[in-house]
Amino acid sequence: MNNHDEFLAAQKLIPGGVDSPVRAFGNVGGEPFMVDRGEGSYIYDVEGKKYLDFVQSWGPLIFGHADADIERAVIQTAKKGLSFGASSPLETQLASLVLKKFDF
């Protein structure tokens, strides 16, 4: 599919065809491109066009898209479960790391 067809399909299921009103393009005209994948500092649309990703998911992708070390860690952790609704040692480890960054 191309960007236009993907956007039309999305509009049938998602108001405005996007998950964020910021990306709706309704007030500025045109259509958004549809991302197929990301690698490092680049994203690629469904037509294969390459874009330098200045957004990086609004900041959390400081190592870029599909970083091999992060990918391995996520897969390893996901194999243990994604969400529990209960406490786990990982949340304590995360809290400890965050507090260390703020000298607590």
C-alpha cells in the first residue's frame, strides 16, 4: 500500500485517521505519511522513503530506533510478562536508577 491508501484505511477506523490531533493535518492540508519502520535515527514510510527522525518519539528514543542492545533487553523482559498489576523487582530497580540520577 502507499501512504494515501494507508491513511484512507486509518480514517475508517480512527477519528481523523491518526492517534493524535497534532498529526491530523486537517487544519494545514495534505496527508501524513505512514511509518513502516525505524532504524537508528531514521524512519521509513510505507513507500520506502527515508526520513531523518528529529522527533524520536518525543524524546524516549535517545538511542534511536531498533537499537540492538535495547531490543534484546526488551525481548528478554517481555518473555517474563508485559504487565502484572502487581509489584515486581523491576519497578524497584527502575525507581533506584531514577533516584540515583537525581542524587537521592
